[in-house]
Amino acid sequence: MSLWRQLTRGLRALGRRGAVDREISDEVEHFLDQATQEHVRRGLSPADARRAASVEMGSRTAVVEEVREYGWENRIETLACDVRYALRRLWGHPGFTSVSVLMLALGIGASATIFSVVDGVLLKPLPYPQAERLVALRHTAPGLNIPDMNLAVSLFLTYREENRVFQDLGMWSGDSWTVTGLGTPEEVPGLSVTQGFLSTLQAQPALGRGFTREDEDPSHERTVMLSDGYWQSRFGGDRAVLGRRIVLDGHAHEVIGVLAPSFQFMDRKVSLVAPLRFRRAEVRLISFCCQGIARMKPGVTLEQANADVARMLPMAEGKFAVNPGFSSNAFAEARFGPRLRSLKEYLVGDIGSTLWVLMGTVGLVLVIACANVANLMLVRAEGRRPELAVRVALGAPRARIARELLLESVLLGVGGGLAGWGFATAALRVLLALEWVHVPRANEIGMDPRVMLFTVCVSLGASVVFGLIPVFKYARPGGVDDLRGGNRSVTGNRQRQRTRSALVAVQVALALVLLVGSGLMIRTFRALLHVDPGFSDAAHLETVRVAIPGSLVDSPERVARMEEEILHRLAEVGGVERVGAIDSLPLEGGSNDPVYAEDRPSEDGRIPVVRRFKYVAPGYFAAAGSRMIAGRDLTWAEVYRRAPVALVSENLARAFWSEPRMAIGKRIRPTLKDDWREVIGVVADLHDDGIEKAATATAYWPLLSRNFESEQEFGVRSLAYVMRTPRAGTTALRQEIQQAVSKVNASLPVADVKTLGSVYENSLARSSLALMLLVIAGSMALLLGAVGLYAVISYTVSQRTKEIGIRLALGAVPRVVAGQFVRHGLRLAALGAMGGLAAALGLSRLMRSMLYGVSAADPVTYGVALGVLLVAAVLGSYLPARRAARVDPVRALRAE
């Protein structure tokens, strides 16, 4: 029979079983008639011929069944019958089914939730063609003790002219502009980029053109590109926007293009893209102002790209002049080197290790759930021993019994997977809605087909894992032979007891691992909360950013006076107690530059260690709640007369002069050609790069200075205003802030409105996420472990009911009987705890990068975890043990 005929015949048989059965019966009857006619021709009577033909053919029913078994459709039908039978059995035991599905749903759902995050953040490629060839142009400077730094314009131009490995490269910087002339002035975020930026990403404008080299020239007309969202919201998607001029920071820019709707970059909100403009003749050698990206040529490896960058770095010294105030060999002494990384790795940062650890720990919850369900199925299979023994005696194939047992587990896995998918969908929605949960590439996270495939694989894999254990125990030859001699009143043999006990010990061990992990994260979080960040009561600190463009106010002194007026206006807002201003908020970084001390041996021209620079207005430290260790704050009089003064952080003072008080009266400067500036105050250390990172040594400079970093007149035009008020975070306050700023100048928009508390919470985001998930996983593991222990002790009690009854009838003390079962549970817990301690030590080592202020082998955490596990083990064992102590001896004996 041809393959096509077999297929069509099988499909017809599945769809019309009654008609096919009649056809098979007619065919068998026709064969019998032909055999009868053959015997008649040989001389037999019709009755004898019919009888002889029937004897030759054998059982008519057996022949019909044999014919039916021919073809693939019979196996499908048999499997469908087995599935229906398994469903009826599960439906008939709703308690077992619901508990099993619930435990699997928790494990599978938690795993799917974390996998969706891992997939979106770590596994999915960036949304660009051949994204694996994109790299971030990063550098290192061992001479400055800087392990990672960005890109200087001099290096970018050198790479653009001399490289052998890059197909395209570009430079970019996050930026924002004050947009006027389109209604209410607003601060709009975006990017400043070079000509090769979009081509490096292979992102083409949906409308208009991209930037050219001419757009980078400051003498060329100013141009800008719009994002699709900004184009739609502000211009209604009008294609006539091309050629239109919009005013950014007081300067007219011609709109030359609109980006595609799919354009996105580095999790940044992009509404406008403008060209980075610079004159090559004015570019200095050491000015690491921007970020760089490049697309490697096909076949080029990251190692080859790093080697080519190392080759080009010395060329920059011959192409560009060293910065004023630096010695001629400053570049060489900094020992700049390449540190290229894939763009995705740079975007994701160090959260990858955290997510993989979380994935592993949540996977342990699934293993515990599988062990629990396997134990329940062992108990259930134990109750089916008489049925299975009878079926074997009647000739049922062991493979058929194994298939039925495995089908039940697969159906439980499918049910757990469906429920787990719903749990994961809800959990992910809640997780992403939490304000303090911030992960890179959050827009890529979702319950997509990849997560669905993962969930299906995990569900089926888990069902096979926990389903094979009862299959091996009760469907193997030796196992069935054991069943034949079984008796309900006899306790399961030692091997079955060992299997169930081993599963419980595994659950206890894994629960201890997760308890230790969650305990370490709790202690880490507590340690982080006790870190002095360099400010106080962040929840009552409202912050806004106001930028004053040069087109609005040209003189640095007039800018400073306008900034002071804004401070006074904000201080008049109801409920505002104090106001200060700083160029970059705490925990949001800042610029890095060298600091020279007058009494330190650095006059030979060598670049000293780079420090964090921040520019502050008088009153900022009081408003932010930063402790003044020694000395005093700035005054506005000092700002306006450009007094050569500065403040430093405590750790910078200790690095130079050992004691904070010794810093007062000392003098520092940022370059060798700048004026010396007297240190008038020492401020508490600021954890500017993250609460878990070491405090950054910081120099605080006035908003207005003379002869600063080789500029005759230096001023800061963009400030973050910090207001201490109990109304922080309210909508009404933010409206009043905008009104106060508008009284100074109606063209000044208020941007980046938030509380410093939200910034503080963002800095704890990674630890908060790990803490929450590990605590949930640890709690689930503890609960499942206690349930598993309870189930095993309960089953042991039920199997030994007759023995318990006899012992109680003979005068045994109920308390002693109960204690025996409690001790049995504690022995299982102790056995699991020993394995769990070793595994926990291994996990804690993997968590080292996530810990702060606590050792990976912290004895307090291990002791508390063991104590919690002991309490859970006692409760899980005591409840069924108490039931054993209350057994009525008469009823127990009659039951047998």
C-alpha cells in the first residue's frame, strides 16, 4: 500500500470509525464466504464447509481486531484512549490533581517569569541588522587608575581616518534642548551624534535624509532630525515638516529627516537627534566627552578590533595638540588602552550575572515542586498496587502500564504549564509595573513565543522527570513482581521508603540553599540601607532641572544671577524649607578630571588621579542634608567675585592630607595652568556611582569661576535644583515649581522632575530585584519542603496505622509514638541540610558580586536559615505525628 493511501486510509479511519469497522467486518465475512465456497467445491456440505472455514480462520473477533491494528491510526486511537483514561483518573482524584497542578504552576510560572526577563535582557539580539558586529568604543587608563572610560573627539577622528577593522563608526552623547515656538516651552531629550552614527546602526530615516560631514561643521546651518513619536505628537505626522525650522536653545534648526518608528537606542528616550559640531583645529588630545559605537567589518573579531585600536592610539598624539595645562607627555603617562565591548554587553552591564543567578535559584523551586509531585505520585502508585498486579496477571504489557503512568504525569505537567503561564503573565506585569524595578532593555521583556516555547519545554521536561520515578518503581519487571506479593497492611518496602525519603531530603537541601541566598540578600539590603549616601531624607527632596541656553543669556555672570533668582523663587513655594542647586544629582554621576594639590608632588606635569567634579550653588549641602565635616559652605558673594575657593569630599581630603580638618586652607586646581583654589569646606563622602560602590572622591567647585580649566570665564548653564519639602512628589508642587521658574523667564522649561528618593531607589534596583525574587523563591521552597515532609510522614502514619494501634493498645504512650515520627522527619531534614549546606556555599560564591557588607559564608545567615528550616521540619512532622498519637486502637485493628 502506498504511503499516500496509508495516510488517507488512516485519516478516514480516525474520522469514521463506525463505517470503517463495518467495512472490516464485511471484509472478514467476505473472506469467510470465499473459504466456505472453496470447501464446498472440495465436496463438503455447506454446513460442514462453513464450520471448516471458521476453524481455519480462528476467532472472528480476533481477526477483526488484528485487521484494525494494521496501520498507524490504531496507535493514535490507542493513545487517545489512554489519554481519556488518564484524564478520568485525574478528574476522579481532585485533591491530588489540584495540589500537583498548583505546585507545578508555582515552579513553572516562576521559571517562565525570570526566563522572560533573561530572554529580553540577555538573549535577544539588539534590534539592528547583524547586531553582533556592533561594539562600544570604550577605553582604559591605568595611569589614571580608570578601568573604563568613554571616547575623546581626538580618538574618534583618528579611528575614522586610520582604522582597518570598522565598517562604520560614530560618536554620540545624550543631550536635551529647550524647544520654543511650538507652544509652551519644553525640555526635549535626544542625542547629539556624528555623521556615521545612523549608518553604523544601519538605521535609515523614514523621511528625509541623515547627517553629513557638513552638518558637523559649526559654520554650517544647524540641522535636526525628529523621532517618529515627536513628529506625530508635535507636527501631526505632516510630511511638510522637512525644511521647517524649529528653535532649540534659542537657535533655529532645519528639520532634515524623521527617524523610523522602530528606532531605539540604548534604552534612551529620543525625541530629537542633532549633529555633534566641532572644529577639527580646535580639538584637543585629552577630552573624553562622548560615547562611541562602531560596526566591525565581516569576519573581524573583538580581539582584532582591540588590537587595531591599540595600534591607532599613539597616532592621536601626532595629530592633535595636548590640552593647555597638561604636560606634553600626559597622554603617554595615562597609558590609554582599548576596552571595546559588544554594544549589548555594554548596555546590559553587570546585571547579567544577577539574572543568571536568579534564573538558577528559581529553577531550584521548580526542582522542589517536581520532587514534591513525584512523591505524591509514588504514594498514589503505591495505592494502585493491587490494580496494577491484576492487570499484569491478565497479560497487560508493562510498556502499556508505564505509558499510562507517564501520561498522567504529562497531563499534570500540561496543566501546571497552562496555570504557570497565567501566573507568569500576571507576575511579569506586576514586576514591570514596580517603580523601583529597573532593568536594561525593559521594552524587550514580554511573554512572547520564545517564552511560550520555554514554558512548553519546561512543562514537558518537568512532567517526564517526576513521572519517570513511579514508572521505574512500578512498571519495571522487578517492581511488578514485588507488587504481586504486596498487601495493604504491610508498610512499603525499604527501597520505596528510601526513594520517598531521598526526594524529601533533596527538597530540604534545595530549600536551605534558597533560604541562605535570600538571607544573604536580606543582610545585603540592610547593609545598603545603613550606608550614608551623602544626603539625607531623600523622599522629601524634590528635584527639577532648568537649563539656560546661551541664546537666551550670554554672560556667565548673568546666568549665575538668573540661577540665584530661580533659587529664591523656588524658596517662596509653599512648603519648601530649603533650596540648593548642583550640576548633576547624587547617584547620577558627573564629569571626571584630575585634581592637583599644591603641597603634593605633582608639579612635574604628570596627571594625578582623576576625581569626580561637581558644581554647586550656595546652600546646596544644607538643602540636600549633606554633612559638613569641616569648614563652611560657599557664599553668593564668593560666586560673583569669582573667589578662588572649592570644597572637597572627606575621602579626597584624606587621600591628600590624611585628616579632613587638615584640608582647610590647602589649595587645589584642575590643571597646571589654572589658579590655585583654597579649600574652604570638607563634605561627607558621596556614593555617586551607586550605593553598593565605593564613595567617589569629589571636588566641588563654584558655579562661576575665572581661569578654570583653561577658560577665562567659566559658568554652568544647566542645574538640578533640590528642594527639601514634605510636599515632594505631589502634582500640585510641580505645577507651582513651573510657575515659579516662569516668573524668572517664561521661556525656561522645567525638566526631569522627580524626587531624589526615586533616584536613590533606582540605585538599589538590582539589589531590590534580587532580594524580592530570592525571598519569594526561598519562601516557596520552604513551604514546598514542609509540605513534602508532611506528605511523607502522613503516608508513613497511614501505612503503619495497624502497628500504631497495637502499640497503643499494649500501653504505649501517645507522646512517645508521636515523637518517633517527629524524629523521623527531623532525620530527613538533617540529611537534606547537610547536602544543602555544601550547595549553599557554592551558590553564595556565585552571588559574591551581588553582596555588600556581608560574607558569602556569613555564619549568622547560615544559622538563621538552619533555624527556620528546623522549625518548618518540626511543624511538617508534628502535624501527622499528632494524628498518629490520636489513633483509636480498636478502629485501627478493625480497619485491617
